[in-house]
Amino acid sequence: MNELISWKDRPDRKPLLLRGGRQVGKTWLMKEFGRQYFNKVAYVNFDNNERMAALFNGDSNIERLITSLQIETEINITPADTLLIFDEIQEVPQALASLKYFDENAPEYAILSAGSMLGVALHQGTSFPVGKVEFLDLYPMSFSEFLEAVENARLTDLIRADQPDFKMITAFKGKFIDALKQYYYVGGMPEAVSAFIQRRDFTEVRRIQMRLLEAYSQDFSKHAPNETVPRINALWNSIPAQLARENRKFIYGLIRDGARARDYELAMQWLLDCGLIHKVNRITKPDMPLMAYIDQNAFKLYFLDVGLLSAKADLDLKTLLEGNRVFEEFKGALTEQYVHQQLLSECKLRPHYWTAERAMAEVDFVYQNGSDIIPLEVKAKENLKAKSLRQYFDKFQPRYALRASMSDYRKENWLINVPLYAVASILTLG
């Protein structure tokens, strides 16, 4: 919401494209933003909208488009106080292309658009308005947002502070840990979180998650080329097993015996474009720019949401009640998924990972923070060892190294241990 407000107030704003997987809350956010900050909202949903498809397949004269949109929405569209919302814009490629003309010829209009499958749309010959739009990515709710919704906004403030007070954070660690267990199961999909807040019913949460997973599978059949659908499903279904491997590296042979990269490249790109999975590449050397040292053949794939991963993996509800077992579930894969999700949504980071050439050492995540390249190791257990992280530190000499674990915050000569529930604070450390 804060980023949308900033966009609204910029004198040189361009039409804004809100990207994200289905059901992460794009439509609600756009409408709520319009309700709070504009006098009028003209909302158009392009999904199965033949009138709008016909309108935008004509010429892109702005006056003609605005007149037609006023008829469609029954709103008198005036630039000074109206928010134009184009939802599911990928369904009408010419509507996507029209954003160029709005930017060039009518920049006074505030246009907010969203699409769950924009990347997929771009592969179908769409004339994309390069350089004429801005982007904003929406992810499932982060742990901080979940904590604020379910528990206490003041707890969220503690871990989001510019200078976190870790003595106070440690004093309330019982509350943080209980909420984090819930988050591993519920995740950050808004409908699941809302149901949990209202009824505290984990069974209802799981029902919603399974329905979401089924809806994604139906999307595969609806939108993807027929010959690609079986491979998309096979790759999608293999991800829990991929993450349960000791080093998490994606192996095509786990999809089926004899599977090769070229057989599944399109299926993988389709899932990435939909925002349903995220790819983390290996780097050969932690030097700037990191993009120059990416190994394209070695990567991990993560789900969009830890709760959906726990549903896909059929996590037993009893694990929430057995001490800290949930953090170690299928070899700590949920914990690594959780940390990756926070790096993306809370910290706005796109991490990589590092392994030594002979895979004798591995650091789970490596990210750039200003002029620093920081290694981050993830540990699900209290029994802590940092052999790989120490090897990385000795070899590359970063300014400091981070470990996220169930242990309390502590700062050593070379290593900072941050509690898993306070991962949101990592950009303030060091």
C-alpha cells in the first residue's frame, strides 16, 4: 500500500503493473487503494470480457477508449480523481499494449493493472509496452504481516525496527515461535490467513489450501499448450521431493527416469511466469555483479508459499504440537522455503546460493546488500554447526556472515546468529 501511495504521488508516474500469483490479493489491494485514495474507481475485469476484447482490438485512440470505459464501468472518468483498474489484463493482449499509448498521450490518467500470468502472455506475440510501465510484485503475506494480522502489531514492530532490540525480542520468543509454527502451516495466502484468524481452524485452512492447489492445476489445463500440461504437472508435483533432498539442487531425474532439461524447460518457464515457483541459481563466485557468476545449470526451485508447500507435502497437523519438530520437517525444507519467502517479500532480495566446485560445502543463500555480498546459512535445529559457512568465510572474507536458526540472537567475531522468526531484520544487522 505504501508503494502504491508513492506511485500515486509521483509527477512522472507511468501505468503500474501489479504482478503476482493467483489469489495473493492483487484485486483486493487495487480496490482498497482506490477506495482510500481516490474519489472514484473505474474497475474493469478483462477475464471472459468480450466487450473489452473487442474495444481494445480496435484502434488505441485514448478519447475513444475512455468513452467506452465510462460506459462499461458507469463511472465518469476524470484524470484528477479517478483510478482506472485493469484486472486480469493478460487476457486481452491489446489492452496490455494500450498502456504505451496512455503513457505517451494521456499520462494524467492513473492506471493500475494486474495479471497473474503476465509472463505467459508475453510469449504469445504480445506487443509489450517496454519502458512505458512500472512494475510492483505482490507476494503472499510475509511472516511479519502474518504476525501483525494474527497476533500483535507490536511484535511485528520489534522485528521490523531500524535497530531491533534483541533483548526484548528474546524475552518474547515464546510468542514468536508459536506464531512461526502456525505460519509454517497456514502460510501467507490471504484467504487461508483470514480463515485462520476467524476460526483458528487448521482443518479449514488446509481445505482452502488444497482448493487453491487444485485451482492452479486447472489453470495449467486452461492456459498452457496441451502438449505441455502433463510436464507442468509433473514438474510442479516433484518440487516437495526436490526440496527434501539434502542439498535441494533441482534434479530432472526426480521428475521421471531419464528426464532431461530440454524436455521441461518450457514447463518450468511457465510456472515461473505464473509466479507459482521461484528459481534460485548457484553462483560460482560471490563477486559483483552476482549475475556475472551465475551457473545456469545448477539451481533450486521454491514454492510461492510455505503454507502451500506444507499442504502439497501433506504435513501432519500433529507436527505443530511436538516441540520444534515442524522446523525440521522433511530435512528442514520448510525452513529453507520460509527463509527464501521472507527474503523476497520482506527484504526485497533476490538471493542466490553457493557451493564449492566439488560440492564439499554449501551456503544456502547469498545476497547483495549495498556493496556487501552476504552469506546466509539456514539451520532448522538447535544443534548448530557452521562448517560450510566457515569455509566460505575463510575463502571469500565477507564483512560478516549470517546464520538463521532457532537459537537466540548473538554476534560473534565473524558470525551473526539471527533467530528464524526475526529474518525480517537481516538488512539492519552487521
